[in-house]
Amino acid sequence: MKEFATLDKAIELAQQGYAVYPLIENTKKPPKGVAGYKDATIDQGTIFAWFENHPDYNLGLRLDLSDLLIVDVDMHEPTKNGRTSLVQLFNQGLTLPNDTYIERTANNGVHYFFKYAGDKVRKIDVWPGIDLLSDFTVIAPSEINGKQYQPLDGRTLADIKPAPNWLVDELSTNNLNGAPEHAYATRQKKYTGRLLDEMVTGTTQGNRNAWLTKIAGRMFGVGADPKTVYNMLSVINDSFVDPALPSKEVNVIFQSILKRESKGVH
């Protein structure tokens, strides 16, 4: 990192109205005398005082004052692989816009930045390996163990897009600051409820194969057993698809999704 790069970035962000604060070199901890994000400021004099004698300080960004939300995707351990969780969400029709501002973190994770004006939240493992943060974050050009936080594709905070509706819906309807068990239970109930609603809505000729394929993928996504998925597909096809597909085609759809699942796409 070039000398005073962090100071330059801090001043640039402050001029754009983003409140920043210092972090001790190579860490995510604020220096003595700074109360973390609670002391974040856009005052350039204060920022100069922080970084002029400590050009290697890392940089923190306060999110709630700027109505920002970060989806933090990590891969710290095999059972908490955020990228796998993104695939699971995708298979349920829940995707994150790839054209927003995104940073690669020092731990080879990614931070998706979104505009979000809801309540402040810091929820860990909302999905395995995925955290939701709207209070504070470490931001580029911070560096930990020789690895920098870096924007993808030369983007800036001006590229931040609004949070997708499904994510805002989750944040607004669930108590994500409550007990993890409660948050998990209500989230799963909401996904299952949405899936059930879509099942009984059904579909008509011209979209039947693609629709049943999507429904099968979502049933696997909420943890249904293969036998349950097959039986439900048959019921859904007979009851809510007009006209119903031949059972042979339903079986082909099921087998294709089952094959994908067995290869570990989820």
C-alpha cells in the first residue's frame, strides 16, 4: 500500500459524506482513545489528526449513518461456506445483484454493499458463512496480514445498488437481532410459506417444465427428502398444472434435479 493511501481514501469518503474512523495497523480494532464506529466522522481535521502520524492505520466505515448494508460472504470453515449458501439461495430464486459495489476482503471473502434504510443490524451466520451488517465495516484499502481489501472491477461507492426486495423483506419481518434459533426458525418458515404459496398458484401450458424444475429445486433448497420432493411434484403437477404434464416428464424433471443435488451443487 502506498504511503498515506488510507488517509487519501478517508478524506475522499468524508468529502462524499461517509463517516470513517481509524483501526490499528493490521487489525480491525480501533486505537486507544477512539470508540470505534461511534467516533466515526466526516470532519477532515479529525481525520488528518488520526492518520497523519499513523499512515498505516486501517480504515473503518460507519454504515448506519449512510443507510448502507453489507452482505458479508466468508469461507472460514467447510461447514460455513458462504459461497455454497449463495448457491442455495440462488436455487430458491434469491439472488444478490452483481453490479453493486463489491469488495474482496483480506480473508478472500466478499462484501456486497447495498442501500438500506431499515433498522441497524449485525447478524452473524444468517445463512452459513453469510453475515448481515448495517452498523460498521472495514473497508479498502485496509490490509491484514499483507492482504488488502480491494474493490472489484474498479467500482466505487457511487455504484451501490438498493438491497434486493427479498433481503429487505427478510430484514424487516424477522427479528434478526434476536436468538439465532428464533431467527433461523422464522426464516425457514417464511421460505417454506413462500414456496407453498407458489406451489398452489400453479402454472399453465408453455411454462410447465421450467416451473416444475424451479419448484423441485426450491423444495430441495429447504431440506426436503428426495422421496418427498418426488411425491410433491406429482401432486403439484396433477393439482396445479394446467394441463398436467405426463408422469414420464415429471420423472425426468425430478431425476435431473436429483442428479444435480447428488453432485453437491447445494
